[in-house]
Amino acid sequence: MGQPAGSRRGWLLAEPDYRRLWLVGLVVFVVRWLEMLAVGVFAYQATESAFLVVMLTMLRLLPMGLFGAVLGAVAERLERRSALILVVLAMMASSLAIAILGSLGLLEVWHLAVASFVNGLGWATDNPVRRMMIGDTVGPERMGPAMSLDVGTNNASRMLGPTVGGLILATAGIAGVFWLGAALYAIALVAALRIRIRSRTGVTDTAPVLQRVREGLAWVRGDRRMTGVLMVTVIFNIFGWPCLSMIPVLGKDHLNLGPEGVGLLAGIDGVGAFLGALTIAAFSRTHWYTRVYVGGVTLFMAGLIAFATVPLVALAGGALLLVGIGGAGFSVMQATLVYLHAPVEMRARLLGLLSVCIGVGPVGFFYLGFLAEVVGAQTATVALAAQGLLAILVARRWWQAIT
């Protein structure tokens, strides 16, 4: 039946191109988390607006909803290694610009908004470009373990990123955070340049990009499994993901923590995500994938409710550990299920549609921001996560079709 899970993981990391793709993803996620925390704390200190903090996080998701489907269709026509290099260069330039502005004392909140949107464009390419390259490198039969390692190590950055971001923000200011981000992107660029795998630069179907997007949508409507996968992704990104943007606000106002404490607290769900993803890689079987996927979303929502209501830092940390474990189940399985169930000729398009479903998150961010202004950050977080649990229950007949 093949090698044990542990040896499969070791063998995957011994594959040079997989290791380089994994490293690019790890760097991008580390920088994303350390910058998101720094941007949230900086904006809240400057404006004292929880709504603005939510909006800055939302801007990182907006490009997925706006351009994800188009990027997926375009990715079928591009040489993906070259596209990955361009994406890393763009994100490095964005971080450099913010670092320079911060060092000169010229940084404004709107600069951070622009940088967040630019980095969101890079994020929108991850599924149809980098993760598609992972599948091309390891093959469908190893996609599950490969994605578990990718998500596990990337989620480990949620331990490292916020913790380092909080410490650097407290000692060197926001400019220091973005200088570090630019340096890390340089490492990712070197790794991307060394990738040897090349995708075909063309496709046999010469239909226009928008027509290819429509074909992908039509295929999803006719396949209940894919509909279920994408529906759960939509629920998670409207009702679950936005709540993480409240960690700096609740850490400061509800738990009375400073930047270092907020950074440590924000990294705890990364611990859970790392452990959860490695556990999935070691023990999960294909016929468990649906339960891991839906159960992960459910645990994520329940953990958020606990985090927002408990009065002690230790209990809040325990709740975020559960949030991370649940998020790992969701994160590992969403791209894996799409890759496994999609026809070969439509994989990039459907991974692009997955990015669109992730990109509906701004709806949840706007909703959460509105609730936070009306009833406060704590009540808003509880309300949104509780509605997410209800949405999962209502959507049961769709996600039960996933096999």
C-alpha cells in the first residue's frame, strides 16, 4: 500500500522542487502573518477604530473575490514558474516601500491599505499557481500528504509570524517589521528562481479567458461534490476567518495585553494549526477527508466563540489552540479536495474558483466591522461565529455529497 506517512513526508521534502515551493509558501505566510499583526496594531493605535482594522485585513482578501476566477483561467496559459517569480517580486517591492516610508516617518494608514491590496493580489495566485505546481510536482496520489506538509508548515508561521511581529513592533516599530518582510521575500525569490519544473505555456483550448471561467462555473453547478467543497469554503471565509482580525482588538481591550502579549496570543492558533496539519498528514485517510474538512470548520467556529468569551489569558490561549486545529483540517482539505475531484484540464480554473470563494471574505469583514462598531468587538465575534455554525448545519445536504 505504499510507504508509511512519516517516510512519505521525508521523501516529499527530499524532492528539490517540492522543497522550494514549500519554502516559498512558508516565507509568504510568515511575512503575511507578521505584517497583518503589525498593520492591525499600528492602525488601531493610530485610529482606535476596530472597523478600520477589519477593513485593512479585508483588503488582503478582496483581490481573491475580484480576480480569483480570472487568475485561475489565465494560469492555464502561463508558465507558472515565471508567474510565481513575478508575484514574489511584487510582494517584496510592496514591503520595501512600506519599510522606507516607515523609516522616514511618512507612513500613513492609507499606505498600509494599498500594500495590503497588493499582497492580496499575490495571495490570490497561490492556489492556481504555487499549489498547482505542488500537484504537478508530486502527483495526485501524494497531493494529500503534500498539502498537509504545506499547510502545516505554513500554519506554523502563525506561531512565528505574530510573535516575531509583536516583538519587532514593540522594539523597532512598524518599519522594522516590513524591513524583515522584505528580507524574507528575498529568500523566497531565490527559492523560486531555483525551481526546475516548467508548466506548458499554452493550452489546446483557445477559448477566451471569460468563456473558460464560465465553463468552470457550469462544471461546478453540475457536480455536487465540488459545490459542497466550495460552499463550506464560503461559509468559513464569511463567518470564521474574519474573526481572527479581532485578536489584536480583543487582546488589547478584553485581555489587557500589550503588543508583545498580543503577538504571543495570536501565534497560539498557529501552534494548533501546525500540530493539526501534521496529525492529518500522519493519520488521515482519503475516506476521512470530508469529516476532517467539515469538522475542522465546526471546531474553528466553536473555538472562536470560546476565545471571545473567556476572561483569562490562559483560557483564551487554549481556545485559540482549538481554533488552529480546526483551521488546519479546513485548510489542508479545501485545496486537496478540489485538486482530487477536478478534471485535469480544469484544475487551475477550479482552484481559481476556490480563490474566489476564499475572496468572499470581505462580506464577512464588512459585516463583522459593522457589528463591532454597533455592539463591540467581543459580542460581534461571538455573533459571527455562531452564525457560521448555523450556516454549516443548514448546508448539510450539500457537503454530505463530498466523498
